Amino acid sequence: MSLHIADSGAPAQPDGIPDYPMPRAAGCPFDPAPALRDLRAEAPLVKVRTWDGSTPWLVTRHAEQRALLADRRISADVTRPGYPHVTAASRERRLRTRAFIGMDDPEHARLRRMVTAPFAIKRVEALRPAIQRIVDRLIDDMLAGPKPVDLVQAFALPVPSLVICELLGVPYADHDFFQRNTRVLVNRDQPPEAMREAVDALIDYLERLVAEKLAHPAADLLSKLGVEQVRRGELTAHELAVTGMLLLVAGHETTANMIALGTLALLEHPDQLAALRATDDPKLIAGAVEELLRYLSIVHSGRRRVALEDIEIGGRVIHAGDGVIMANEVANRDEDVFTDPDRLDVHRDARGHVAFGFGVHQCLGQPLARVELQVVYGTLYRRVPGLRLAVDRDQVPFKHDGLIYGVYELPVTW
Amino acid sequence: MRVSVDREKCVGSGQCVLSAAGVFDQSDEDGIVVLLDESPPADVHMDVRRAASLCPALAITVTES
């Protein structure tokens, strides 16, 4: 077993436990690490060794990931011993600003429910015209400006950033500040001190913003939560700042990466790009979004949990206190669920993917991400039909060190 | 087919509304599921089964008659 794994890129220790995470193969930036696929072929769950020497379970298959993520015997509480943090820096961040994604019910449900209504399908659908205007204006600006241009800075980042700022009531004029600090937050190789500084700067910023909203409420989510929850003593101003930071960071980093990496993937699959460009069928575009979510699986650092009780699954026993890591990117290539899983096919029904996770912590902002991506994928390639890479693909810098996968830059021309 | 929902379990992911909009909705107040039709017509049964399988909180129960 160890030889086999070593051959596929994961250095195995003498005890046969492979190191995690594993590197992607050179030249295959859209595919999960080869060693992850080999582990999936071997067993639905295996022990891996992580940065701090601990040996949590790695769950590789779709069925077991869904079962475990929906299992009440599994905890997302980041303060529990055994919780498998991504890195020392990530642990620093998660403990310093413990949002509801790092809690269990009933605290999790109480806090999540306060912010669920704005992300309901109908509410998000009502934002579609405004999102379309933002996308059209950014494309106008891009077409009027010099080329080549970095699609990340000119388009992929501003789209979700403008949308989440509007929704929360964060001044977009401050985007240099919060995007710079967010970049630190989503990098898994930061020293803990740098992480602490970035987290404190963002929390301080959001606490000041919350105070301002309480003094002068406006028609935005931070004001609404300030008035309805903080003033009534249901939520502290600090808790609101932490929730605001979660929504701000999650609201732009993830979608931005899907836009830029998705565009690169489509440029590399011209037949798929042509199918998208040729249609105005909202169903096909919505299906393409699901397929790109599945195929790219940008949350590539694993959904992390710790077992509260012994759990028998996949022929193994996860013991109480064991860390558990769900590698979504490899479950989304599980051939038991998706036919010819390594093929990007915008016509397939990919809705069963776990790109947003599963269970009670499944992504709150998914309806917003879907509408943003539908508008972007349905507009950009039609309006810029000659869009192409302005550099060789091997010069594109990928976020191998990112908590969320994507590209740092995407120089394009047309 | 009989459908029931557990509003305590629901996390408002909206998967059910996307799958079967005539059967499921979300409350304006808290985003939690609202069941519109507890015995939906045959032409949407596939969509309802899909909604139940996609629900991340396992909050939808479908009983086939």
C-alpha cells in the first residue's frame, strides 16, 4: 500500500500513513491529486497524517461523505480536542473569530437562522437584475480599457465583492482594505501572527461598521441585524461583526475563484465554451454552473469534523474524538455517482455534487453564488466572444496554497 | 405520494425550492421551508424525490403510495 501511494506523489511514513494534503499532478490543474484518487479506489476512508502529526480520517467517497456530513454524531465545533485544523494559521483564525460554521446546534442553528432569510431563493432571485447590471458594467469597462487585462482584478473579484457589499452594507470603497486582509485569511501557509493581524484588522473594521449601522441604520443586512438582534440583546455587536466577516469573506473569495477558474476551464474545453456561448437557455446555463461547481470543487482543503461517538462506516470504526476530513474534490469525481467523472460536460445533471458540502452546515450563500455564476457564465462569453488567454497556461499561477482553490491572476485578451 | 417537512431540521439551503418550486417554498421571515402541497401531482414526483435527496438537512420525508 505504501509503495503504491508513494508512487502517486504522497510521501508515506514507515507506518504506511500517507501525508495529507497531497499535491495535484503537474499539467492537470483541474483534477484532484492523483494520490487522493488512489486512496478513493482503495477504501472509502483511510487515516492520513497532517501538519501537526495528527492522524485524522480522510473520507474519499461521495456516499460516505454525505452520510457523515449529515450525521449528528459528527461535530463542527472548532474548539473540541481532535478537531483537525487545516494549519496553525487556520486554527488561529477559527478560534479567534468563531462563527456559526464552527459550532454545533443549538448555537449554530440560532445564529444561522438569523441570516438565512436574505439568502432564500426568491430573495436572491430578486437580486438578479442588479447582478446583471454589475456584470454588464464591468464588461463595458473591460472592453473600453487596455488589453491584455487580469480577469481576476477586472472582473472575477469585483462581481461578488460588489454584490456582497451591497447586501451587507459594507462600503465597496474599502475593498482594497478588506480584499488585502481576506487574501491573508484564505492562504493556508500564513504564519499565525500574520493571520492574527489580518483577522483583528477585519474584526475591528466590522465592529466599527456595526456601531455606525446601530447609530444610523440603513436598508442593508448589517443594519437589519443590528436593529433586530443586537438592540434586543439577542446578539452582541461582536457576534454580529464575526458573522459579517464570515459573510464578507465567504461572499467574495469563493465566487471570485469560480469565475476565474471556471473561465480558464472553459477556455481549455472549447466545445463546452461554445455550448454555453450559443445558448440563452437558463436551464442549460444553470446546469453548467452545477457542473463547473462539481468539476472544479474549489473548496479543496477538506470539510473538517470531529466524531462525538464511535461511528461504524465503510468497514471502519471512527472513534469518538477522531478527526474526520471530507475531501469534496475527489467525491465529486466518484464514478459511482457521476458517469465519466473526469469529463467536463455542461449538459450533465451534476446536482448531486458536494461542492457546497452537505448536512446542516451546507453553504448558506449557495443561492447567491448560483445566481452570480449563472449571470456571469451566461453573459461574459457571449459579450466577449474572442476571449482567450494572453499567456501560456503554464504561466497561470494556481492557488495551490489557498484554502480555496483558484488562480491568482488570469491574463486575458480578446 | 405524501410529503412532509421538518421545519426544525431545515437549514434553508433552498435546494427543495430549486428542485420543485410548486411544492416547496421558503418563509419570508426566516427562510425556512414551507410545504405548499403535501400530495403533489404525479408529474412532479421525480422533482420531489430529487428535492428530498438533495436536502442537506434530511428534512423532507416522501412516502410513496
